[in-house]
Amino acid sequence: MSRQPRSWLFVPADSEKKIAKAIESGADALIFDLEDSVAGSEKARAREILKGLAPRAGGPQWWVRINPLRTEEHRLDLELLGKADIHGLVLPKAESGADIVELQHRTGNIPVHAIVTETAASLFGLLSYRDVKSSPLAAMSWGAEDLSAALGAASKTDRKGRLTFPYQLARTLCLAGASAAGVQPVDGVFADFRDEPGLIEEALDAARDGFTGKLAIHPAQVGPINEAFSPTDEQVREARSIVDAFAADPSAGVLSVNGRMVDKPHLIQAQRVLDRAGE
């Protein structure tokens, strides 16, 4: 089983210098951005840069964040398909599973990573991603910046720097929606790329809650994110003990492993740890 990307690094598609640095960053997945980080006047040049990137063997997955559905820039972005080495598309401003169906009709089954909480309406559609049949959806992540603008908020954090309730809700709904849809849940960006301790704390919290990857906006964030979403040797050993115990006694409902009682939910969690470790 191939391991899901831990780090998803955004890079403006109009900067060849930043693209070169991103490719060497160690990120599991690069997101070449054609949306928010590229000015309208530079989008055509950015597409030409992506067309000119040389195909490669191995290395990080290459994704492209296209512009939102039903825009002229979106139509132009899709012309990259077949002309650039692209693993998948990142769809911003997604509001429901219907948006995945609409994109699929235009692009076929190329994998899609949907950013699912950037509009007010999107918060009411998180379960609908589960209902898309033969879906190319591979991952779901959440965004606070666009949502705070959509809601007219003065800030997305309180005086102590913690997310306020609307954004905690968006994060939770993304996690639950992705789990219901059977796709990778990816935590949102940590905006202050100079605050490594803060990033590490947030990434570890996300991994604890069930996210298996995180968006990044700077190469310096890649290493801490990769580490936070990589199981420790101790976690792998414990997971292997649980999986092996149930393999030896598949009819058991509950077993004692390393001095504690474990049941089928523990087995599911253990297998996920081994999947994340690439075993």
C-alpha cells in the first residue's frame, strides 16, 4: 500500500525559483498553485511554466491547485491536462460532492484533493462527499482564511491565538467528512512559518485527532510536518503486536496485548499506523 502524503507544500506556479526550492524540500506532495498566490496577470505565464516542467521518475507527487469551478481561469487551467506531469488536481472552494462530479465530467478520474470549508455554504455539504459514486476524490482539507472572509469575521483566532468556534467546527467537519468518504483528511495551513514550535504543536495535535497530513506554505515547514505524521518506532512496534495477535487468533473479539485489552477498533487503528509507516 502506498503511503499517503504527510506534507502538502503549496508553491506559486509563476515562480520558477520557488518551484525549484519546493522540489528539493522533501515534501511528499507539491501543490503548484494557480489560484490565490498568482495574480491574474501572471496566470497564463504560470501555466506555461508548468507545461515546461520536465517529466521525472520518483520524487514527490505533483498536484495543481486550479481555479474554482465555473470560472474562465478554471477552464484554461484544465488545458494543462495531458501537457504537464500532474498526479492530481486540488479543487478550491468546493461546496459539496456535486462539485467533484462536475469536475470528474471534465477531467475523468484524475485524483482530486478538495479544499472543502472555504465558503459559508460548504459547511453544510461535508457529508455529501461520501455519496459520490466511483469518485476520484483522494483527499479533503480545510481552509480558514477564505472562510473567515466569507463569514465577515474580524479574526479567526481569539486573544490567546486559538481558533474560534466556527473554525474549530470547520476543521472537525472536514475530518469527519473525509473519514466518512474514505479519503485522506489533511489539516490546514499554519500561517506563521517562522514559528516552528507552534507548527509542531499544531501538527501533533492534528495527527492525534486523526488527520494524516498537513498543508504547508513554506519549505521550512516540511520537515516538522513529516516527522509529526510519521509513526514513532514505539507506535509501530505496538501496532505490529496488535495486528500479529489478531492474525494469530482471528476469531477473537478481545485480546490481551502487552498488558492491556484490545478489541477490533484497536486493530483498525493499528493497521492504520502500519499503513502510515509504509508497512
